[in-house]
Amino acid sequence: MNRWLPFEWTMAVRFLREGRLQTIFIIGGISIGVGVIVFMSAMLAGLQANFIKRVLTSQPQIQLLTPDQVARPLRNSAGEIEDAVVQRPSQRVISIDQWPKIRAQMQAMPEIVAVSPTILGSVLAVRGDASRSVNLSGVEPDSYFKIVKVPDYIVAGEPRLTSEDIIIGVELAKDLGASVGDKLNVRAASGATRVLTVSSLVDLGNKSVNQRVCYVALRTAQSLLGMIGGITTIDITVGDIYAAEEIAQRIQAANVVEADSWIKTNAQFFTAVQAQQNTNTLIRLFVGLSVAFGIAAVLVVSVIQRSKDIGILRAMGTSRGQILRVFLVQGGLLGFVGSLFGAAMGAFALVYWHSVARQADGTELFPLILERSLFVYTALLATVTGLLAAMAPAVRAAKLDPVVAIRG
Amino acid sequence: MASEILRLENVCKAYNVGLPTETEVLHGIDLELDHGEFLALIGPSGSGKSTLLNIVGLLDQPTSGRLRIKGQDIAALGDTEITHLRGHTIGFVFQYHLLISAFTARENVMMPMLADRGFPSAEIEARADLLLAQVGLEKFAGNLANNMSGGQQQRVAVARALAMNPDLVLADEPTGNLDTKSADAVFELMRQVNRDSGTSFLLVTHNMDLARRCDRIIEVVDGRIRA
């Protein structure tokens, strides 16, 4: 008898050990349940991280834009009713008013990680006889590359963006027959023209985007688009990506800008992420419940099987509280031991699945994310589930009338 | 009376109280047991002997009447105090040995002390070994309960009943399931303990030979003590 084990633990361990087959089966059941939770959670975390990485490293999480221009009818004296049709005006490309001040404000906000002024416009990229209409982004590479990881998507060349350079999408390069080092003629609608050198080619993972994407230095774009000193958007990255919408709303309320978060502009994607999280939560809940019912069922049977032992223990002066704890400890132990095996099973299955499940191009389907916190959390959850599941049988055991129990 | 260990005054026990099926099984039992006394309780099956023993053992409550153990009125005690009193004052020996099968003989004897103190200790283990030696089973200390004969198991049960050095041992037909030789050995063992340590015994038995070897015989018939 282990001298370090209290009475309740000694009884619980022996009872579990004596009912070996029953214990093995329920631990097997718990292990499978916990394994499913670990596998699902880790795989979904990996898939989600992958999706988020793809979506959020190729676009800002919040974009500040000039507000919509609206026409306001002139009114006569107050209270006079007018009947007029107000036509929506065409939206001119104009700069964000006092943008350096707004940028400074954004940089001062603790929840914001990076801020970058950008100018967006449409231009014509011409090389020889080929010409394509493209989206021109004028950026400050130092700050912008912290928001959109352009260097990560470069497939040829280097992430250089001087006033004479241009980074273009791989599909656009194919269409224009251009490669790194070639010159491109960029023409704006106003007639302004610049000849720029292709410094690198990027692949943002989407064909139509790759056909239209062009990055140039901010000043180059400002001069091409005829907006010297102006910008059209301020791009922002935040610490908590799920707080982006709330932060955007606060920014919009405090400034004369329109703030769009990635949650708003990628509503479908965000819904998919949320649906995935909800599904995972539901799976965890139902697996947890089935584990709890399994533990409770085994312990209820154990209480019936052990009723004579309980009666003897009560006759010997064991309190109701001690009997209660004997069965609670059994529930907790089953949950804990099951979670250890389950975590190992889940991790093994995940590593195996990660090695066999590949994308069409042979790259991994999802990154392998096995965080220690997942195992700690699962072990804790399984142990607490075991304790809670043991509550009803333990109370039943504690309430057993010793006379009836001994008589059997 | 200074040496009185047990006193029952007009104790009644009824089941299904308040229902049409209410049945009274003990009718006004008066009983005293002195320290060091070895009392035999006899009577036909269904006469209420076991019910009386359960009430004396604080496993059951009388419907009416007064029960005093070592001068303490049980009616005034709560569940925790009753459990404590039972653990420290009363030892039980049941008819069907009723050892806990998951434990060895030594561990079964240690069990009441373990429940009381919370953790095993060398002292508890030494006392269990001493008691097992007293009942002649020191060589079987490490045997699981199920790997012993009926007589051996009953001797372990006697050793367990003595673990907390109780003032009173209640034995419910402890020899009822044993052959004559083993029954005699177990009875003699209890008599020896009674003589050596002054522990009182209340022995329920059908065996008149054994009953005659006790200090006093009380006969229960139809829930009443026959004078």
C-alpha cells in the first residue's frame, strides 16, 4: 500500500484495478473521444491558420478609404418642403484628407501593429504591342511589406521598389511577355507615362489577381495618378484579427474616413471560419458528453457491484464524504488517464494524416500545429468531465444505506 | 453504572412507517451490556436479531426508544458523530466474512485505521500484522481475501473488527458458514480476545453449544426479549 496515497485514492485505484476489463474498456472509450477532440482541434487549427495566413498576408486587415461623396441639395428657408431627386455624383479619386495626421493617430493605437499609406488606381501597362489594364498600388515598401507580405510571394527577382521599379503579377508578366529586368511603359488615364523596370514577379495564388497586380513606389504612383502628396487608402494590420471589425468601427466613428475590416470585405470567408469553429465546438461538446455518459455508466455499475464493500466500509466508520470521494477520484482518474492515451492517439493520427494528406501541388494541406496548451486543456477538460460524470454515482454510493448494502 | 457499555430502553423498530404495510419488528426491547461481557443473542430466523444488531451497531435507527452507547444518547448525535462513534467504539464481524476482495488480509485489517487516519503508516501496518498474528494468520498477511478459506477469512474479519481497539464487537452469526472445527476456532478466538482485552461481544448465533459458552444468553422471539 503506497504510503503517499490517501485512503480515498487507495480505494479508488484498487477498485479500478480489480475491475480491470471494465476499466480498460472505458479508458479505451475515453481515449478515442479525447483522440478525436485532439485530432479535430489540431487539424482545424492548422487549416484555419493556413486559410488566415493566405487571406490575411495578401491583404490588409483594415483599410481606411475616403468616404463616399454625396450630393447635398441646396435648401431654402427652414421647414419648407421640397420635392427633388438627388442624383448620386460620380466618385472622383481624391486623397484622404489630412492623412499624415490620421496615420499618426493609427500608429498610436496599441491594438494596431502596422500602418501604411497607399495609393490605388487603374493604369495601362504596355510592352511592345501588348497592353493590359492593371491595378496600380503605390506603396511605401518598408511599412507595406509588414502588412502584405509581398516578398513571401515573389517567385522571381527581388523585393526592390525604388521610384524606377515595378513588381508585377506572374500572369501579367506572361501576358506582356515580360520578365525580371524588362522595361514596362505605364500610362495613366490622364496621359501621364512612366517607364519602369520589372524588379520581381509575384504569385498571390489567384489567377485574376496575378493578371492585374502591380506595385510601385508611393511617389511614383502619386505622380502617375496626378495626386502629388495624396493617398487613397491607409492599410492597417491589427494584433487580434477577430477584433478588426470592432476596431474599424471605432476608427470610422472618430475620423472622416470609411474603415473596412477584412471581416466585412471577406464576409463569406469569415463565415466559413466561424462555421468551422462552431462545428469544432459542437463536436467537442458531443464527444465530451458521450465520454461523460460512458464514465457515469461504468461507475453506476461499479456502485452496484461494490455495494457490499461500501456497506462494510460504512460499518467500519468510513464517512459518506469519504465514499463520495472514492468514486469522484475514480471518475477523475478515468478521465485523466483516458486523456493521456487519447492525446497520444490524436497526435499520432494527426502526424500520420499530415504526412499523407497533400494538396495537388504536393505541398502540405495544413501546417502541423500541436500546441502544448491543447494537451493541457484536453487533459484538464477530460479530468473535470470525469469528476462531473462521477458525481451522480458517487452521491448514490455515499447515500447507500449500509444495512441494505451489506445485505446486498 | 460505570462499566455499562450499551443500554437499550424500550427500543422499537418498524418498517414502512405511516404506510398500510407498516410492520413493527422490534417491540420495546430493553437490554444492557456491561464492559467485558460476552453475550449471546439467540432466536429463530425473522425474530429481529439482525435488526437489533444493526441498531446497536448504529447502522440503523430505532423508530422509538432510547439507545445509549458508553452513556451517550444516540438520538442527540448527527450522522458524522454517529459514524465516528461507530468507527471508534464498535467492531463488526459478519456472517459471510465480507472482506474487501481487492485487498490483502493485512490491508483489510488496516482498513478501519486507514479510514480514520487518512494515510497508511508503518504503525498501522505493524498493528495489522500484530492482529493477524493474534488470529494465527501472520503467514497469510499478503494473501488476497479471495485466496483464503472461509475460516481464515472469518479470522481476518475478527482481526479487522479489533483494529480500532473497540469497546464492543458485534458478531452476526460469524460461525454460521463455517464447519464445526473452524466455527469452534473462531469462537475461541473471540472468547480469547474478550478475556485478554476486556472487549465486550454481542454474538448472534443459532448454535446453542456456542451460546451456552457465553456469559449470558438473551433470546429474541417475535421482536421481544423472552425473559
